[in-house]
Amino acid sequence: MMEKKRGETIWTSLDRKATAIAEFTMRQYRTRLSTWVVLGVGFLAISVVLLFYIDAMNTEIEAIDNDGDSFDWDGDGYVNGQEFKYGTDIYDAFSHPGLLTPPIEPEPASMYINEDDYDWDYSDASTVKTGFDNDGDCTGTSLLPSQQDANGDGIPCNIILSYDSISGTYVVSADPNVDEDPDEERYGKEAQHRAFILGIGKLGFVFLLSIFIPLFLATGLIRDEMTSGTMQYMTAKPIARGEIFLYRMLGYLAIVWPYLLVVCSMLALISGFMGPGDQFFRFADLGVWFSILIAALLATLVYGMLFAFLGVLWKYGIILALPIAAWELGMALLSMSVPESSFLRMSVVGWSMSIIDSGAYLVWPDMAMFTEAGSWAGGSNNDGSFFLFGGNELPGYSALEWAQSDLGLGMGPYATSVVSIVVLLLQAVFFWFIGQLIFKSKEIV
């Protein structure tokens, strides 16, 4: 009987054989054309969305006068904003700043477009936010001191923005003509940028790639070897079938996880350089991309275990996987509209998207209020109530409102991330446990 090499134990021998299974699995994937087709199609789909993002970041957004003060309603050559500022009548052509002493020259209408942009402090959603009159049409002579403090907070010409925990919405209590003409370009580019990251992270990585890739690569992970007869050689070695299942899965992950890392890193770099702002690179956004990567890695692990288990259960396991993929699509859409729904706790995608939402709220603590601000493009009446001039919402608002969602677990972002990660890992262990039990009961022909 051949003696074992010095220093070698039964555990190192088993580990060597198990590692050989993982390496064999990786070699199989690398030599199959179908593997590169699946990965290539996923990369192409992500790249198409990326092209739309690049186009949006390079497209100029037209500035719109949201409050109407760039118009000259009485035709006297002085726009409404200038007349507001000096207290003359915007409806009377014989009342304008040119008749004052000394006379005031007319100002161009362009001075009254985007002239009173948002300057609310979004840093802490639990406190009152304050905006200020930037263009002087509230602090000017047109309003009495009592009128300048329509919201009654003792500060003339400002906005109180507070969160109503009962209704779950943000309430605006504004003095007249404050922050009523936001910059469409500045808001729109930021909103589109955030919407792209969240949308591509949730539907691109967590749903499309994380289901599409395991569906075609993991479903036959065990089944293909059983039908081709090569499984006999693996089970003939002194290694448990549960380990074979596990190490085959490690070989699958060794192909899929580096692929996700490369694609996610590419998008993070491009969006970091292309994103709006004065900074050279948006380093803070890397936190959101990291949460997207973690969510995608865990999702491909859980779906891989699930679909491999279905493949062991039935040789046409991909047919069983299709209804699950349809269910997960429904849960993906539900998580973006009703994140607190209890149905999401019965899905993989719901827990994965909670990780992305948590990352977004850690990096962008102003998310909820910034989103709502896009629907407030307008001004305020003298009684402090808010109105939309022409009913316009800011560009990018609809996309961001659709892509972002509140944390659905009723906990903070850190706690939500930890709980979601633990649940996904437990799901992966559960599907591995069930799968290897069924694998043990199968007869290898």
C-alpha cells in the first residue's frame, strides 16, 4: 500500500480533490461558447443603457422660467421680476422703474430665468430646512414686512421644509417668491445621474444580470454532468456529494463574480467622470456602486444555488426556473414602488434591492427631499401656499422618482444592509442544503 506523503492528511487530500472540481468547472465554462455568449449579451445590454446615460449627460437642458417673472405682462419694457423688485405695477404700462427717481434702466429677461435656484439644506432629513430669496423679489419694496413672513417663523423671505411623519411626505411652507425658479440644468443632470445609477443597479445588475446569467450557467451545473456521464468520475472519488455541489458552485462563481466586478467598475468609472458637478470625479458615488456590486454578487450566489438545485430536481430545471424569474421581475417592480410590501420578503430581488437603497441613502442623505423638490418647480403665493407656474415639474424628476425608493424594513441604512446581507446568505445556504440532499438521493447513471 502506497504511503502518504509526509505532512499530508486526509483533509489536505480531500481539499486537493475538491479544488480540482472547482478548477475543472472553470475550465468547462471558459471553453464553452455559450458562456461567452451569455456574458456578452449581458454586457451589451448594460452598454446600451450606458450610451443613453452618456447622451443625457451631454445634452443641454433648456432653462425654463418657472415663476413667470421674465415676462413683461404690461408691455412697458420692464419684466415682471424687475417690477416686483422695485414695487411697480406689473399690469400697468405707466408704472415701471423707469419713472422712479433716479430712473432705473430695464434689465434683460435672461436675468430672471433660473435666478432663484434651490438653496435648501438637504443634509439631514429629520430637521427643518430653510431656503432664501436670492433675487430680491421678496425682500424688495413690493411687499410689506408682514407679507414677507407669510409662513410665520419670524424670518422674512424664507422657506420651511419639514417632514410629516404621519403622511410620509415633505411639507413646504414658503414666504412669497422664494426659491421659485430652480435651475433645470443643475437639477436635471443630478437627477438623471442618480436615476441611472439606481436604475442600472436595480434592474441591470440585480435583476437582469443576476437572474439571466445563473439561469443559463448554473441550472445545468450538476444536471449536465449527470446526463453526460462525467459525474461518475467525480462521485467515484472519496468526496461527499454535498462538497461536489459546493465546489461546482465555486467554479461558477469564479467566472461570474470577476465578470460583475469588471462591468460594475467600468460603469462606476464612466459615471464618476461623466457625472454632473464641479469635481473631477464623483468619489462619493463609489459607495453606491459598492452596494450595487455586493447586491449583485449575493444575488448571483443565491440564484445560482436555486437554479442548480432545480436542475438536480428535474432535468428540465430551466422550465421550473422561468416562473421564478417572472416572480422576481414582479418583485423588482414592486420594490421600486412599494418597498415596504411584505411580499418582497419572499424574494431574492427584494432583499438585494434593499442593499442598494441603503447605499444610496448613506451616500445621498438628501435623496427623498431632493426627489420631491423636482415636483415643486414654481413659486409661492403671498399666503405661503406653494404653486407650480404652468404645472411644470423639473426634468429628471420622473426618472428619479421611479428609480429611488424608501428603505422598506423600517430601519436605518446600516441595519437594513446588514439584515439583507444575512438573509441572502441564509437563502444561499438553504438552497445548497436542499440541493445537496436531493443530489444525494439521485442515482448516477
